[in-house]
Amino acid sequence: MSPRVIAVVGPTAAGKSDLGVALARALDGEVINTDSMQLYKGMDIGTAKLTVDERAGVPHHLLDVWEVTDSASVAAYQRDARAVVDDLLARGRTPVLVGGSGLYVRAVLDDLEFPGTDPAARARLEAEAERIGPGPMHARLAELDPQAAAAILPGNVRRIVRALEVIELTGRPFTATLPGHTSYYDSLQIGVDVSRPVLDERIATRVERMWAAGLVDEVRELAKVGLRDGRTASRALGYAQVLRLLAGECTEDEAKEDTVRTTRRFARRQDTWFRRDPRIEWLDHARSDLEAAALERVIPPG
């Protein structure tokens, strides 16, 4: 029996989207987005969102569902994504999850429940972060939960605050609230493996292409509809740097260089996250039979 749900995971710029489309076409499936930033409307170039033509006729779900002023909610995403998965399974279609947001992937595939929230605690931590900056807050998180700190970028105030909030509410490390790898669906995860030097080069090339494709103009238009006020979207890779460029806080070269540097750090964190999951079957991105090798794992010969 082949698994009922497929996921294509790995770091940014590894080539997940194309493989996901190929698998969906071969398996009579549909793609479900697991990239947290591709959920936002209008954030196309900077998130490398596939164009309609690049989707090759394969239906894609959970793209362009949030306004840039909305704060991300993995619990809300879990609810919506599982509804799509269940609908596809009921119709005899194969759900193919594609994206590099590790917690979002686990939210769909694993038996995962998210701790509640305390508005007063959240407001107090946010005010503190505003007062002292993200660095000291991230340092505090590193003391309380080194694993969480390693997975969260030092500038990601929203996630730092959330992790500290959960620690305060539960009395346990944030990562302790994530149980072991207990599957919610019968699933198979395929990881796209790219060596670090090659991935670094791919990221630099991708950033150049995004700039050439009009990322600055895209951010300028999104700023008109509230991007700067979006607590999650405004911190997205590339978007945060261009917002600083538009505010006159850096040069274009500095914005571009910082995007490359920050994206490379983020890709390393993604890779570390996914490597912890022993269920993922890794395939070299460069192999000429990548699609066939992936399909062989989904539907073993014989």
C-alpha cells in the first residue's frame, strides 16, 4: 500500500516546488502549500511562489489566503490544511504537501496540539521586546530552551515571544510541547538534499533573480496595503530588507547582500530541523532520476 499523504521537504531553494508538481501529476494529486510566507496574498516574487503556468495544471491549495497585515497562526493553518487533506482523500486524490516551514509540515502530518495563549502574557513580552530589542529576548530563550533558540532566527520577534509565552504558561521548554514523531496520517516525507556550497550558490542566484523580477516594486505595492504593519509578513526574508531599503536605512546592495546572508542562515536552520526527523527519506537534488526515485519510494516496485 502506498502512503496516503506525501510531503516534499527541505531547505529553501532546494527545488521542492518542481518535484512536488511532478509527483502530484504522477499520482493524480494536488499540492498543499506548507511555506508559511506563501500563505500571504501578493508575496509572490520574494517567496518564489510558482506561477500558474509553472503549476502545470495541478491544483494548489493554501496559497494567497492571508492578508499581509494578518499574524501567522500555525494552529489556524493546521485546521485549514487538514480540512484540505481530508477532502482530497475523500475524493480519491493524493495530497502532496510542499514547503520548507518545518512546524507547518508537522502541524499537518503529526499528532500535534498547540498550547493556548495568554493575551496578557503575550502583550507583556511584546512590550519588553519592543523596549530591549530581539537580541536579549533571544538570549533569554537560548538559556531556557536552546533547541528552540537554535530553530528561531534572532530577529524573529514574533516567534521568540511565542516560545517564551509557551514556556511561561506551561513551565516547560517550548520544544517539549512538541511530542515525538507520531503520525496523524499515513504519510511519506521526501527530503530534497543539497550540499551546503551548492545551496549557498543557489540562494545567491535566486536573490538576484528576485531582484531582477521586480521584488522592490512588489514590496513597494505591498507597503501600500499595510505590509509594514504586518507582524509576520514584514519580517519575511527579502521583504524586511527591501522595507529598510525603501525607508532609506540601507543601500540596494546592502539589502541584497543581507537577504542572501539571512536566507543562507535560515536554510541551515531548516536543514537542521528536518534532519531531526528520522522518517524523512533524503534524495540528492542533482540526480537525473529524481522524480522516478521519489515515485519509487511512494510506490515500491512489485
